[in-house]
Amino acid sequence: MRPDEPLTSRLGGFTAAILDLKDLLEAKCDLAVIDGVTEALTTEGLSLLDNADIAKWLRLLPKRIADRTGAGVICIDHLPKARDGQGRYAIGAQHKLAGVTGAAYKLESRKRFRRSDGGDPVEGTVAVTVMKDRPGWVRAHAANEDAVGTLTLTSWPDGGVTTSLEPAGTASPPDLSLCRKILEHLAIYDGLSGRKIEEAIGGKAQLVRDALKWIAEAPRGWVRIELKGASHLHYLTDTGRQEFDL
């Protein structure tokens, strides 16, 4: 839905937006996303800076959707652009955070998202931090400074997009362009030792070693490793060929 009129009219009557919403509320769903909070508030003629208006809007839309459909409701909001003005909650009144009945997360860009240009896949990463956890289930899995993990979004040359969330405390995934380079080399020279691969790929040896380990691990299994004497030989699997169309 993209309503351009408020859910409630000044005279208390029905609007086209509320009639559309009522139809949607008849269904059961698992997830509802409101993007974004600022536009939804201003469409209703409510103030971002007024705690009473924030409370009114939370009852009007997010809590109504959750109560009627049983869905988990995600409200997307924005922080002030100036870093020194960023607190624990988004632009506007503090009740934006206080009124949350579940968990609130802060997402900070670490590597910007962008489309693949048709060559190698492109990754963007975002650090995810929990800012509020009323039920208390999320912080049990958080690390220092309430870090939850790293969200990675991958744009593929065919236009597809995949995403993953690595829990806090785990190593960040390697650059996919490096993984492709390794697999392309194994597609020609299969069964190489780790040292031979490092020499062929070049760059920092540790990055190549980390990438080799990552692409061999489940659930990927793009490379199979066999021990022969003192050497670990690497073989490209059918899954690896399919993943990168080799």
C-alpha cells in the first residue's frame, strides 16, 4: 500500500486508506513492514517531536496491525545525519523508542550497497546493534556494545540479491570477488594445495587462506579439501561451479 491520504479524516469519517487497510487486516500474516515512520506520521498530520502524537500513531497503525493480524511489525526510521546528533533513537520524540514493545535495532553502514555491474558479485555490509529489547530475548545473543551481528547483502550479476546475517563474534565473510577468482583458478587447475593457490592468486596470503576456508565450509561447500601426505588439496565441487556459473 502507498496511501497518500490519512487513515482518519478531520471529521472522523472513513478515508480510502483506512478502507484499504481494513481489507488487509482481515488476513493473517507473519510480517508487516512500515517504511517509513516519518512519512507515515506526516501523512496523518502528526508531529515527529510530540510524544503524544507518537503514542497516537503507534496505536493507530503498528499496534493495530500486530493485534489484528498477529504479524511482527517492523517500522523503518532514520537517524539524524550528523553523527554527533545521533542518540539511542531516531529523529524526533523519545517515545519512538519508549513505545516499542519488542526490540529496536540500529543499522550502520560498513560497506555501501550497490548493484553489480554485470561482472563480479558485489557485497554491502551493515553492523546491527540492539538498542532496546523489552522481552529480553535478543541481548542474550549480543556481544560487546550490544552488537548483534553483521548483515551482508549480495548483488549478483544476473540481478538477483541474497542476504545473510552473521552473528556477532564470527569472522566477516571474505570478498566474493576473491572467492570467484579462487574458484575460476580451480576450474582450470583443480587439486591445488593452499600454498599453490596463494601464489597464483597473489595479494595477502591470509586473505586467500581465510577465503579458502570459508568457501569450503557448510552450508556453501564450493570447494572440497582432501588430505594427501602433508598437503591439503582443493577441488572445485559441482555446487561451486553452479554458484558462479563456471
